[in-house]
Amino acid sequence: MQKSQLDTVAAATSDPTREQPWADLGLKADEYAKIREILGRRPTSSELAMYSVMWSEHCSYKSSKVHLKQFGELSQETPIGPMLAGIGENAGVIDIGQGYAVSFKVESHNHPSYVEPYQGAATGIGGIVRDIIAMGARPVAVMDPLRFGPLDADDTHRVLPGIVAGVGGYGNCLGLPNIGGEAVFDETYLGNPLVNALCVGVLKHEDLHLAKASGVGNQVILYGARTGGDGIGGVSILASETFEDTGPAKRPAVQVGDPFMEKLLIECTLEIFAAGLVAGIQDLGGAGLSCATSELASAGDGGMVVHLDKVPLRDSTLSPEEILMSESQERMMAVVEPADVEAFLAICKKWEVEASVIGEVTDTGRLEIDWHGERVVDVPPRSVAHDGPTYHRPFARPDWQDALQADGAEALARPATGEELKATLLKLVASPNLCDKSWITDQYDRYVRGNTVLAQPSDSGMVRVDEETNLGVAISTDCNGRFAKLDPYFGAQLALVESYRNVSTGGATPLAISDCLNFGSPEDPAVMWQFAEACRGLKDACAELGVPVTGGNVSLYNQTGETAILPTPVVAVLGVIEDVTRRTPSGFQAEGERIFLLGETREELSGSEWAHVVHGHLGGLPPQVDLAAEKALSQLLVEGVGLLTSAHDVSDGGLAQTLVESALHRNIGASVAVGDDAFLGLFAESTARAVVTVTEADADALVALAAKHGVPLTPLGRTGGSELTVEGQFTVALDEVRTAWSATLPAALA
């Protein structure tokens, strides 16, 4: 925003016709007119700055909230107990028993990570961690679902190393294990990578904190890093506009992260919580002070006065507008009773965290902000934070959808001989989406803090919550954008059930979800149809599976010019396990064990990795969703803890990929029979399936358990040796498979 003479409320009243740069700040003409109507005058430049960032797509959900509201209609009960905090809070909070709760959420930092990969990804991790802190929880782990353009594209080589380094650098410095995520490659993400970040934290029920400013006379304290010029407008504006084909232009600065300050902020905040010194708290993320002040005031008693000149600055030349729009990182805002201010500031001093009293709670019903004694903001806080525009964007099934769905994979040429099947397997395991991701995950500390139970490449991440009882939680994130393109309703459900299945294979009972809905421009009716269908699909599946939506994030305008990304509704499922020492591992554990396939295999190849990698084909209908079968499989897997020696879900790449990953886990081979149609048996991607192993002595018990839950059970073969044999078709040495599987990323990114 252009610096100019101080624009006060008095000046706005006496000079109503002054031209203002509302369009440059991303506001529409009718939105600017609405602001004038709310205020009964033109806004000051500071007010205009606040409304522009808070009414942005990223902060206000103005195009998506009409569809998101259906998530609030779901039951708030989980298989364990009530949801303690949900949609509208900084993060969801779930009761997991024994007096414990967990807070978790997944969010996006897509556009900043394209502009500045390292800092964009790093501050994405920092922001989601602060959301978890703000709920009163100690962060215990992070995850990173990532999407990139083709692996051989120049821009992928520009953004991928920086994004991975940013995720690892920030998380490692915080001492948080990275226990899972994804790295998916598709041409639609070229120029628009997706960087989604998840954090999970642990708290006792009584430690829950909410974002509200209540109690007239209570003091408003800003603490953490100083406010600078980095990230002015930041993600709030950056994520609310389509990238142009011409490349970076007119884009706000990306925030700069300092993980060491964030670590101090975490410990300082948790000690403040333990001392009982906080009446309300909010992290500063998107929209910075504009968001924190307006949301705290709106959710509390409705009034707050802030002295903006008391905000500690890194750059003394910043104007009030810039201070309000800055998204500088590592900052929190707390509401503290006057008698507790001294103790609050003492704890901050102990942790070398700068803190300043910048205002207090009032009963005026107004958010009033002064700059050196001059009033620059006087607004109803709810009009900024919660009563922004609501768009009923037109949406319609696109004309091309029928033709896309009619173009199935059934007619594609298939391998016919054993040697061709072997070559197909080796080609698929070496493909970017199925290959070994340790080039990425080795840059992350997966075991710091000592409570990581499962991490990559296991089906889900798992952490121990209580060291005495071994209570733990498991989390998985998933989405197949190709499936969502073929049918967004079922594509969203497929993302959900894969995460649900992944949590179950480890032995955890799925409890709840968080989602990060990544789509193209909402101004395109076809994109809005995809979004609406995905939301409807998630709601229907959650209702049937009995898992509530605790919150999440919407990321729109993910497209470059006219090219939208694949619709990518990433779904994170959190589950609870009573004893992490009894979890089920993902890979084969010993030789001579029986291998079984749970679930039914159908001819479902459209949208598959085989069609994508071998034929470059996308068309047809995605695999069938059977929620009752998924629920039955989950119950079997949870009840089977202690009986099953390993369990691995069947998804991308089909049974072939599952067998390869299970075998390479401990370098234990297998000999299997996959039925009369070996190609279909190996590469179909039917859902509600898992490969499990048991000892010979326990085979009958597994048969009985499968019958009890009505889950189809197919004997496949036995573990053992140093080869993978598909009987009657081919044998391949595990060393050859491992070479193909592990070479792809290092060769491309060396």
C-alpha cells in the first residue's frame, strides 16, 4: 500500500470522496460499497487494509462457505466421545480417552511456496504449529502432503528442493518429527505446487483454550517476533488470485520464518498456559494483526481498543496499514487479566520472547485502533472477521465430464505374458508417484522426541501420547487427484477411505478428519462444481462412517492462466490406539508366514497408476466406493491387532505395489498366486482391500475373523526368500526391484 499522510477516522468523515485503491487490494466494487455502507462513511486506509485481507478468499471463505456449512450438520460425536472443539476454532480438538485430547489440522501454503519455495514451505509449517499451540496443545508431530509438476520439469527442479528443505529445516529446528505425508507428481501442478501442512498436538481436557477476547479491562498482549515488512498482504492476498501465464508479478512478499523463535514461543506459551494466565489466545497467521484483533474481539465481548504504535517493529518506517497487513511469523496475541500481566511478562522475559501490552478489552462493541493518539480504525469487529461477503458462485457439471467418464481404461493395451507383467511392475515401481520417497523423507527428522512409533514409509504415522499407558494416535493424509477429476464426489470419498484404511492397518480406530480442499478458480463454474461435489461426497461419507469434520482449509485459485490443478481434496484421518506397542507394522516381518488379501478385486483400472504411467491416459470412472466394506475392513484390522503380523493397504499401483513395499520393508520375499487374470490381480486399484500376514498357526483364526466381519478373504501365498514370485508368471529379485524403486528421485534431483 502506498505510504501517505495519516488517514484518520475524522479525515474519512470529512473527506468522503477521496479515491482509494480498493481494486489494487483485491476488493470488488460491490465489496467496497458494502464496507462504506457498514461504516456509514468511506473507510480509512487502515480500515481498507483490514477489510481487504480479511475479506480475501483465503481468510473469508467467501466462495466456499455455502458448501462447507454442511460439515457442521454432522454429528460431533466420535467413536470415543465428543469433539471438544471444531469448525471455527484455530484447530479441531478430539477426545481420545484417559483424560487426553489431541488437536490436529491441515492447511495450505501453496502460492507462497511457488514464489519462494523454502520460506513458503517453512512458514507453512510454522503457521500450522501455532494453530495447534493456540488450542492449548503441545505440538508433537507434523506431516506434509505435497504436489508437484512433472519430475523432469525445470520448474519442479526449482521448487521441490526448496520446499522439502523448508519443511525439514523448520520442523527439524522445532524438534518435531515428520511422520507422514505424500509427494505426488502431475503436469497440472506445474507452476502451482501444493504445499499442505499438518500438525498434531496433545493436551489434557482442562488445558483447552479458545480464541476470544472476553472480560472488560483485560489486557491485550502481543508477544513473539517483531513485526516487519515481510509478508505484507502475504498469503491472504497471494492465495486469492490466479497466477498468470507470464509468471510472478504483482505478488506480495512471502513471510520469512525463524524456527528458533517459534521454539521459544512454544515453550513460553505452554508455560503461560500451565500458570493459568490466559483468558483468550490467537496466533497471528494469514492477515496478521487484522485477523487476530478482529477475530478475538468478534468472538468475545465484542470490543477492543488497540494502540498500534505500541507494536514492536523490525522496520520503523512501516505505516499503520502495513503493520495491520503484515504476516510476519512467530507472533501470538493473548488476552490477560490485569492482575496476571506482570507474571505473563515475566515468563516471556524468561524465554527471551518480546511482549508488549498493546490494548484492552472494552464493552463498546467496536474494534478501535489508534496510531500515536489518532484513531485510524473504528469498525464493528464482526463485520471484519465473520460477516464478510458470501458468494453463491454459479456451478455446473462441465460439458466435457461425460466424454471424460466414457473414455475408460478398458480398451488400453495390457501386458499379456509373464515377462511383460514383470516389466510393467518394474516400470510402475520406478514411476515418480510410486517410487521410494526417502530422498525427501531422509531430510526430515522422523524420530525426535522419542515417541514416534510409525513413520514413512508406513501406511500411517503413529505417535505415543502417554508413556505409561502407551496410548497413541495414528494419522494419514491422502488424495488421488485423478480420481477426483473423473468424479469429484467419489474422488473425495476415495481420499477419505484411503486415509481411513491407512490408519486402520496400524491398528488404530479412526475418529475424525481434517481436510485441505485444493481447487482451481472459483470463478470457473466447472471448478465450483468439482468443489461442491467434493464437499457433498465428504459429508455423505463422514456421516456413514461416523467420523466428524473437525476443521480444515480451502485453497482456491490454484491454476496458472486457464490451467487448473487436478481437484485435490486432501483428507487427514486421525485414529486412536490403546497400546502403541501392539500396533501392526506395514511390511513383512518374517519368513514362512501366510499372506492373505482382504477385500474384493474388481476390474477397476480407470485413473490408475498403470493407465497414467504406461499409457498417459486419464478417463473413465474411478474405483467404486463401498463405505460399508471399508468400515468392516477397519473393524477387522483393529480387532486383528496381535493376530496380524503385518498389514498394508492396497491402493495406488494395486496389489503389485503393496507386495513390493511389504517385501522391501525387511527384504523378505514372497511367492503369491493372484488368480486367472494376473494383470487385473496385480494392477487393479479396487478399494476396501489390504494385504495381511499371519503365522501358519493363526491362519484359521484369521479366516474366522474375516467371516465374523463379512470381509472377503483370499489366500495369496507365503513370505520368504529374496525374490518376489507371481506363480505361473514371473520371478524378480528383490535387489532388482529395490534398484528400480529407489533410483528415481536421486537420479532426477541429484
